[in-house]
Amino acid sequence: MRGSSICLMVAVVALGCDESGNANGVPMTGAACSGDACEWPGGSMEGWEEGDGVRETWDREHGTTGGEGEGHAGGGGGGDGDGAYAGADAGVGYGDEEGEGGEYGGGAGGAGGAVGGEGGEGEEEWAPPPEQEALEGGEIDDNMLFDDYLEYTAEFLQTFGDDPMVHWLDIGRRHFVHVVDAQGRSVPDATIVLSAGDEAIAGRTRADGRYAFFPDAHDGADAYTVQVETAYGRGAGRLAGEQDLVIRLNAVRPAEDTFRVDVAFIVDVTGSMGEEIDRIKRTVTQIAGRIAESGHTPDLRFGLVDYRDRGDEYVTHAVDFTSDIDAFQRAVERVEANGGGDFPEALNTALRDGMRRLDWRREPTLRLAFVVADAPAHHYEQEAYTYDHAMRDAAVMGVKLFPIASGGSDPVAEFQFRQLAQFTLGHFIFITEGGGSSHGSGGSDYEVEENDFRVERLDDLVVRLVEEEMDAWHAEAVGVPL
């Protein structure tokens, strides 16, 4: 569907209530959700260790620690292969990551201490670091400005479409499936399965009861059978043409005893982030505290993935979801910026850990992830997981991705970040110069119109977006036909 016009097709099919006793909201096996399409990515990777009040793990497979082994070319200039990207304005290429005969440098092969600092003893209460000037930023919703986004992507792909760092999923055709209960109230986190021929695509509705579907990012069929399932009711419909679809369940959404919220932060901590990392850490810890004190009193958990790049002391460090806010804030404070070298970083691996290592809850949960970075995802030959896989994983689990572009982001980074946000119904956030300026920090020049956003303190902006998601989850009524 081009543009932002909406054409609604309402389909109501009563299939009977769920009698399985499966009250926790985990998708049921059966007609509506079965097979590979309904596999849950979150928590599918293991290897956790007990840390300072949290479970954490490090990925050092391609890092400098742990022995000599053969490696790939790393650091500054890179190698000779096909992955060179010429910056649009800088005229500087990214060397291909798979250089000839290189190996990562030495480094003591010990364990521990990968995230700077000793970590402290006991479970002392977190104390904020000294006050610093607050970060500022803006945000845009590319699904709200869909025609502009399509124009932006078309122009970008003409220039950079062959770059191996770009993984394009065609979002030119867009459908919204909106799930409501028998009283017309939006149903968040409902399991949706769209089927056409032998292909089945699974996903979850977001806080406002909507699921965005892009046929040409899959098999591009002209029509799909849509089945919806919750712990308390089912519904079905047919998606065809350029229409959107409203599916009404045959049951009323029950009152919730617990409001679950999982919030993850995925943060680039390479050396190029050094100028902003302390302020970013402070912003993250402030956001965690403010969300925890919100009026919605949720069952709230935070998780963290900080990352560098191949050839550094570690590639990723993950802290699994925890409801211990002080322990989470201490984990954030131990992070230090270091490493990197060339411009792109291990964002693909970080997104893999964010989607598949962090143990996202399956029961009805508001799931949000904020990706803070200044560089695009590195291209490595034979890398099994790239950022487009994260987009699909997020759609399956109902995770909204909110990339936050830090100072110095380039056109490829902006494109990747906006893909992550648009495909998952998140917003693209960017840090500005400060002092009320609308210009991107670090010389970044984003393809956004100044009249499409307002400059805010970054912590206020992120907390506002989270509170909007919470409000949408609890909305009592929506404007759909009864």
C-alpha cells in the first residue's frame, strides 16, 4: 500500500475459545501456529555466567583474547576483497573485512574483566555518576511518513544498493493487520500467522494491536490467509490487494493481573563512541530508573548487549534481562569505550545476541529494544546472521526496534538504522548537537526534514516513547467498526 491512506476490510470469524488452559499466552500449537514459522528466537542461545547480580556472557570467538589461532584481517585499512564502501561525502573506503592472510593481534588470553572495572562486591545500591550536559535528539516515524520513506530508500538504493553491507527487504507493499476483541478493544501481543501456499509467516501485534506485513519481503504472494490466536480467543481473515485488515476475536480481552515490559539496550562501545559514551551510559541508567517509576507499575526487566568488533578484546557482552534495576545500572556503568579501528562495527553480532541470546518473555509482554550506535554493521563473508535477520526475529516476537544514531553516523548507518525501525514499527532516533540545535551531532547529516521532528532531551524522548507504548497497551477503545 503506497502512502498513508487506509482502506479497512473487516473480517470476523468465530473459531471458538481456547480451552487448553494455556493462560500464560504462549502460542498454542495447532491450526493457527505450528512448525518453523512459530519458533521463538529469544533465549535460544546459552552460555550465561553469574555476574554482579546479573547473568552475563562474552562472545570472544573473534576477539584478541584466548590464543593465537588463525584470524581475519582487522583494524584500520582492512583487506582487498569486494566489501569496499566509498563514503558519499568523505570519499573514504571501508576496507573489506576478509583481508588476505591477516590475523588478529595478540592480547593476553585470560578471562574476565572484558567490561571495564572490577564490578564491585556485594549488591550495593547504584549511585549516579557526576552530572554532565544532557544529550539531545530527535525522532521520526517512517511508517507515519511512508511516502517520504519510500522516496528516501529508492534514492539510497540507486547509490548504495550493491554495497554488501546493505541487506534490503522490500517494504514497498505494506499491510496493517489490526486485531481487536469482541468489544473493539485493541489486542496487543496476539500471535498472527499469514499463510500463502507452503509459506507461513508468524508475528505478534504491537502495543496498539497492529502488525505490519510486507509481502515482498517474503514470497510476494497476492493473497494470504490470516489466523490470529491468543490465550482467550481466536479470529481469522483474508488479506488481499492493497487493503488493510481488521480481525475481531470471538472473546473479550480479560483484565491483566500483570503488565510485563522487557526493554533491551544494544550499545556500540567502540572507541569512536568515546566522546559520548559517558553521557549515553548516564542517559541509559536515567531512562531505566524513570521507566521503573512510571505510573503503569509494570513487571519490568532490562537487558543489555554492548559490542565492539572482531579483533577487539571481545565482540559482544550481554547482560540477560533482570528486574534488579540497581544491578542493571551497575552493569551499564562498568562498560567502557575501546577498540574498533575501522568504521563499521559488529552490529550484526550484537543484534543476534539482542534477539536470540537475551531471554525475551513469551507470555504477553511489551518488548522494546534501543540500539545506540554511530556506525553501520560490518560485512563479513559467510556471516550467518545479519541485521535483516534481526528485523525478521523482531517481527516474530513483537519487538519494536528504536535505533539511536550517535555522532558521526554516515549514510549507510542511517539506512540500516531506519530499516530496523520501520520494519518493526519503531522510530528512528538521532542525537543532535545540543543547545537546541536540530543538526546531527558529530557532523552527521540525516535525510530528515527539520519540520518533521522536534529536539528534546534524549532521556525525555526515550521515556516518552516508552510511555506511549505503555499507554497504547492499556488503551480502552479504538476507532474500528463494531
